[in-house]
Amino acid sequence: MTQRVLVALVGIPLAVAIVWIGGWPLAVLLMAISALAALEFFNLAEKKGAQPLRAAGAVLAAGFILLVAANRTGIELAGFGAVIAWATIVFATLAIWHRGVEGQPLLSISTTLTGAVYTGGLLSFGFLLRHLPGVQSAAHGAALVFAPVLLTWTSDTFAYFVGRQFGTKKLIPRVSPGKTVQGAVGAVIGTVLVALAYSRVLSGFPLYEMSLAEAALFGLVMSVAAQVGDLAESLLKRDAGVKDSGTLLPGHGGALDRFDSLFFTLPIAYFFIRHWTFGS
């Protein structure tokens, strides 16, 4: 617990400052996280016998962030499809010489692509949220990014404490034995309430406001996405037979452990805010 608190005391203010600044400092941070998370994903894959193209996959993961940072046109014009297509060609070519038939090329190519998209591809939406069209101030961009971040943390917190206090029925014990139905319901309720309150923050800006109904729906979607993201990573770790994905952050585990829910909530928040909310 001491390690967790110390890491949070240093990491949270630093992350807030970088999100506030945005631009290339934020891109560099997300690129580093994406590459590290991809490498952790490849470590899990290797425990199942796969031989991913580690360096190429980490470069692709960071490349998704680089792509959106370079054009800032939104995911609709970011060219992710073209990047994935070219990456598939490159990975298949590399597998011919670096894996061969005995190196399980099918698993090698598929795990490399999946790991890069799962980490860098999904995390890139954090940058897109910070620089949504029409955002003119650092405060507005940061407020949009912190919406899914705050609600993800809220969902995790309510799930933990409600589950510990009132949890009796296991949610999906084969995947995550500690999670309960009561904790999941408590997470949704708590996240909806915080989303309603946070909508007042967003109402202070000219674009991407949320009505109370939109905020309630947003909170519901964020909590469900956060819990599914957490369960998805737990499933991968359980399949690989490990407790943590890495040791990057003392007391917190690896990058996958810390950002598992955000991999799911950031893209969904982007599409919700960009295409659904009032004033978009």
C-alpha cells in the first residue's frame, strides 16, 4: 500500500500536467505507455507458446499514437485501416525469415497485430479526446480526457468497496474470483452519480456538453466498459498463468494492469462525446 500511494503521489500530478499541456508531450507519454504495454502483452503470449515479433509490435503500438498526433484530424481520417493493412504485410514478411514454419508464424503474426492494436490503437483515443475538433483551451481538452479517466477510477473504486462490504454472489469466478455482482451494480450506480455531477463541469465549455440524460447514459456505459476491460485483461493473465502483467509500477503491477479499463473506456468515450453529446 505504501508503494501504491507513493507512486500515485508522483504519477497523478505528472499525468495531469501532461494531459493539460497536450500536444507532443502527451503523445510521447502515450507512446511510451503503449510500447511498454505491448511488450507486456507479448510476454503473456510467449507464456502460451507464441513467438510475437516484439520489436515490430511495440513500434506499431507507439505508431498509432504518432499517427494521431501528427494529423489531429480525428479517428475518421487517421488512416488506422491503412496502417493495419501495411503492418500485416510487414509482419507476414518478417515472419518468413524470422519465424519460419517452426516458429508458429500464424500465432506470431496474429498476436503481434492484436497486441499493438489492443494497446496503442486503443490508447490513442486519449490523445484524440484531448484534441477534439473545436477544443480551444487546455482546460476544455483536459476536462474531456478526465471524464472517462475519472469515471473509470470511480467504477473501480465503487466495485471494490461495495463488493468488499456487501458482495456475496461471484460475478465471473473463473475469470476474476474477487469480483461480485453486488460490486458490479454498485460500480454502475456510483459511476452514474459521478457522471451526473461531472456533466456540470462540461457545461462550462461551449462544445460537447451533456444533458442529465446523456450524462447518466455516459456513466452507465463507462462503468460497463471499465469492468469489461478489467475482466478482459484478467482473462488474458489467467490464461497465461500470471498474477500481474509486469512490474513497471511498484505496488501497481504493469502497464496493462494500470490501463486495462482505459483501453476500453477511452475509445467509447471518444465516440460518445464526439458524435452524441449536445453541441458536437
